[in-house]
Amino acid sequence: MVAFGKKLKENQIEEWREYYINYKFLKKKVNRYTRQIEVGAENQHYVLKDFSRMLDCQIEKIVLFLIQQQGLLASRLLNLGEEHDALLQQEHNALLQQSDDSKIPELREAYRAVGQDLLKLLFFVEMNATGLRKILKKFDKRFGYRFTDYYVKTRANHPYSQLQQVFKHVGIEAVVGAISRNLADLQDHEGNHISIYDQPSLRHPDPIIDSIRAAVNKLSNSTSFLEYLGKHAFIIQEELPTSSEDSFIEQNYHFMSLLLNLVNTFLYMVNTYIIVPTADNYSLSLGAAATVCGVIIGSMAVAQVFSSIYFSAWSNRSYLRPLVFSSIILLAGNTLYALAYDLNSISVLLIGRLFCGLGSARAVNRRYISDCVPLKLRMQASAGFVSASALGMACGPALACLFQTNFKIYSLTFNEDTLPGWVMAFAWLAYLLWLWISFREPSHETKELVPQQTNSGLFVNDSAVESGFTQPLLLKAEAENQDEGVCQEIEDGDEDSEGSHEPVTSIVSAYRLLTPSVKVQLFIYFMLKYAMEILLAESSVITGYYFIWSPSSVAIFLACLGLTVLPVNVFVGSYISNKFEERQVLLASEIMVCIGILLSFNILIPYSVPQYVGSALITFVSAEVLEGVNLSLLSRVMSSRLARGTYNGGLLSTEAGTLARVIADGTITLSGYLSESRLLNATLLPSLFICISSIVATCFTYNSLY
């Protein structure tokens, strides 16, 4: 992974070089401030004011140049508009139609040329916005997150904010709209008669418009449903990916292997939730208390805490072998789970669930998408990963609803308690055979990436236009200047040097990279997983005690909850996330989770089905919305060193979520000793406390999420 400072230098447009953020200079100032404070030469108040002044100057330089370039583009569009009007007038007067047609391609190419220059400007804004976020993150890491909080609070909300110009790119949309409308209008001359305003769903946009819209959406964090859904997978991507690396990945891409990874994800989620409706009855049939269902469900999560680490490490060398091992362990675990009934042993039951947790290969599934799927398909694959998880979560309880039978074959019992184990054992056996036959191990060799040289500054190739991305090419620079710059970065002891961007090699090193903002986001993830696990794991006990629901009724209820995942993400991804900032959605979702928990308490009035179902729906849906924005923000504030390797950001979030499930299931079992009548309130109190704590922590780091 190449340091951002080097990427910034390599990808700058030559004639605009002086208008970019001086990232190297700001970096050196941060290092100098650190040394000055250590020896007592400066105080923190002076450092904050001085660095703020320098950032203000850098941002002003960027913004004024941005406005100047927007004006030049607007002037060109005005001139083209006059030509366009003249063309329309000729058509209206029924003059030489052949002459008119010959001018249309020329005018269209002129508008496309403006679009190409707009893409250059958008990439200029993206590079500077990334540089600003990185230098703020670097400063916070050295001096604490208070600086970003202060800087954003005082600059972003000011009526003359220049910071808003960089991150919100005010005015660029008007240029995009002018190019889009006129290119569509030129299509009208060819008989399409399409308006981008009257019939937006029927328009046929020019490829350059697709590229521009993708660039604008990336800058503004605007999302489609697919992109929003993909964020739940928490697959961190480099901010400036290289085309050479993606080309190498594309050559080794194998669709069937990706499909097998998604099926593994689906089956594992089915395996997790298929026992929830019947776990309390199973524990009762083995002579244990109904609330032991918390231990039965949670034992799988306990083992997953450890399996996530060794599977993540194993995927550095292979993808097939860990998937095969996972399938064998899950086959054995589900068989033991089913046999526990005839052996009358709660120990065998728990060992079977521990085995299932040890077979969790979600780290491999996520890693495969990150490392082996081309960039243009990665978002779809990420969305597929999340959809497979959501579908498995809904199908697990739904399948349990079908197992209303009781018969024996020889000495083996098949009933609603054991059938989940037998069915999943058969499913993993079938999957193991399919995996062995169809999976293709991708190459783990690394490719030497050779940057391409060009004098043109920036160009858009065909594949980039088709995928909606633009790829800048390395600008020519004198070799001695590059060497000098690299050497200077090393001399400065820069923490962003190439060596420091290697993946971390231990969980301790990963923890040291966690800033206060990252820790808060991981805590929020812990909170939402804790609240969801309390809701789901104790559902069979709570509904059985208060409403006398049968296991099939519990299964239908849980399946309906699981089916809300995709519709909710459609609404949030297509509308909410494009209307509000992610940090606003984050805080609102936390508050809604808190409201859902408060409504769940059984106080004074008799507990009713509408109260339980309504509060459960609010909690679950809000937690699902929260998960998407939480992981999106986490990927933005997390160090780039955690994008790849064994101890990556995905592993950290998985560990946080798994630990939450373990503690939640343990809470259910411990609270069961107070009696079932007190179980509900006893388990909701910790959820409420953790949720309120996360809201307070979010408020403290709110401005650092800008």
C-alpha cells in the first residue's frame, strides 16, 4: 500500500500542482509540533491556533481555485449554449437539415470535452478532501481528537464556510446538470425526445455523465440501495485504487468461487438462527432451565471469537482449505447437536454448538470479496454478502417452523429439537462436496505494479467509463525530484511512509491504531449487536412466558423480523442516506434503538403482544439502519493499515459484535436465576445503559465524523 503523500504527488495534474493541499508541509508541521511540545518549547493552545491558520490558508487556496475553474467551465458552457440555441433556431426555421445534423456530433463532443475537464476538477476536489481528512486524523492521533471537533465546529457551520465548499462541492451540481441536460437534448435531435426532468427513468445518459455522477456521489457519500447495502459488509477499500492491481485481480476472478463463499455465509446464518425458536424447549428436555438457551445460543459466539482470528490468518495462504475445514467442523458440530437428545447430555449439546462456532468462516468470506473480486464487482459482491446474511437470518427460524414432527429411525430421534441439527449437517455435507468440486483457489502471488506514464494529466479509459470510475495516470516528474521527496519523507520519520502502511501483524498493533472516534464506532457496533442479541435470543422464553407462544409462532415472528432487513435498506439507501449526513442518521438511529428498548420494559401495565412486537420492531429496524451507517463511518475514520491483512478492520468489527453476543447470551442465562418474571427487565437494563452510553460517546466525537 503506497503512502498518501506519495500518491498525492504522483496523481497531481501538472498545471494545477500549486493549488493542491500541501500535505507534505502540513505533515512536517505536525511532526515539528510534537517535538516542540515534548521539549516544552510550545503550548497546545498556540499549536491549535497556528495549525488552524495554516489549514485555513490551504483550504482558501483550494476553494478559490475551485471557484475559478467552475467559472471557466460555466463560461465554456455558455458559449456552447449559444451554439446550441443557434442550432435549435435553424431547426425551427426548417433550414438545411443535413447541415444541422453535421453540427450535432461536433457539439456533443464539445460538451463531452467539458465533461472530461469537470472530471479532472472532481478528482482534484477528491484528492484535497482526502488530504484534509487524513491530516486532521493525523493531528488527532498525535494530540487527541479535540482539534477536529474544534475545527469542524468553528468552520463547517460558519455562514462563510470554505470547508463546506471542499466537502459539499457547492456549485458543481449546476455544471453537471447543464452538461447532462444539453447532451440529452442533443439526443432529442436524433429522435429520442427525452427530457432529464420530465422522464428521468427513460433517459439514455452519455457514458461521460455516468462517470461524472459516480465521482459526485463518491465525493458527497451519496448512495444507491446497492452501495448502502454493501456497506454492511465492511470491506474497506483504498481511497485511490490502482488499475494495475485491479486488472490482476480480474484475471484471477472466478464467479463460482464467489458464489460458494456467499452460500457459506447464508448457511452459517441459517445455522446460527435455526435453533433460536426451540433452544429453550431443548434445554428443558435435557433437564436444564429454559434460560440455559442463552448459553446454548451464545456458545457458538464464544467459539467464533477465536475462529475469526485463525480463519483470518489462514486466508493469507489459502481460501479453499479453511472453507473445507469449516464445513467439516460444522458437519460434526450439527451432528453432535442432534445426537445430544438421544444421549440425554447437555454437555454434548454445548460441545456441538462450540464446534459450530469454531467453523465460522465469515472472515474468509469477507476477505475473499476484498482480495479476489474486481473493483467494479466488489460493491455487488458486498451487497450479496449482506443479502445472504439477511436471508439466512430469516430462513433459519422459518425452517424451524416446518419441523413439527416426531419419529425415530433405529435409535435416532427426529423431532423439532433435533431436526435443526440433522438438516444443517446434511446441508454442510452437500456444500462440502460442491466446494471440493467447484472451488478454484485464487493465486496468492503479488504482482509488481508499474505505473503508466502520460503527459496529458488525466484521461478516462473505456472500462473506467463503463464502471463509472475515472482513473488518473501517473504524471511525468523528474526522477531526482521523486527520489528526493521519498527520502525526505523517510527522514521526517513520517508515519505514513510506505513501510508503515503495511498491514498490522498483531492485535496489539491494531489496537494502537484506534483513535477515539474509531473506538466509539466499535462501541456503537457492540451496542447494536448486544441489543439485537438480547431481543432475538430471549424471544422464545419471553413470548412463552407472557403470551404462551408455540415454537412455530416464535419462528414466524423471528422470520418476519429478518425479512425487514432488505426493505429497510432499500428505503434508507435510496432516500434517507441521500438526504442527511451519515453522522445525523447514526445519532438518530441510536436514539430510536434507545426508544425501542424503553418501550420493551414491563412496568405497571400488563405486558401485551402489540407492545412486545412494536418495541421489538423499532429496536431491530433501528439497529439495522444503525449498522449500515456505523460501518460506513468506521471505514472512513479507521486507519488505512487496517484495510488488509489478518488483523483488519473487518476482524475488529466482527470481534466486537461477537463479544457483544457472548455477553448478551450470558446476561440472559444469569438473569434467568432471578426467575422468568424478572428476566425481561433484568436483560433490558444493561441494554439501556450501553445504548445511552453510546449516545453520549457519539455526541463527544460527533464533529470528528464530518
